[in-house]
Amino acid sequence: MKIYLAVLKKDVDLEELKVILKEKKIKILNHYKTIGILKLQSENKISEKEFSKFCVSIEKENDNLTI
């Protein structure tokens, strides 16, 4: 399984995003509300273009991430 971090745009319809993620079999592992980030898990690569309506960026999680 691959883990991704998605930076959400402001005023995103989270319920709509959850439905789309479920359809694509992408699991939400965590929602960091204060910083607007979703931690996602998927068997397949997640394309940033697919979620451009909801996310500023989507990056594969690295061990060297610092916030």
C-alpha cells in the first residue's frame, strides 16, 4: 500500500471528496484539520490531476517529511 499526503484547498466539500475517494478505493487514514491535510492510502498511484478540484497538491509520503 502507498501512503499519500493531500493538501486540501480552502472551502472544500469534504463529503463530496469522501464519496469520490471511496469509489476509487482510496482510504482516508487521517485528517489533520488544523493544517488542511489528508493522509490517504491506496494500492494504485493517486493522480494530482484527478483531485485538482479538491487539493492543492498530493505527494507520496516520504520518511523525511518535516512540518
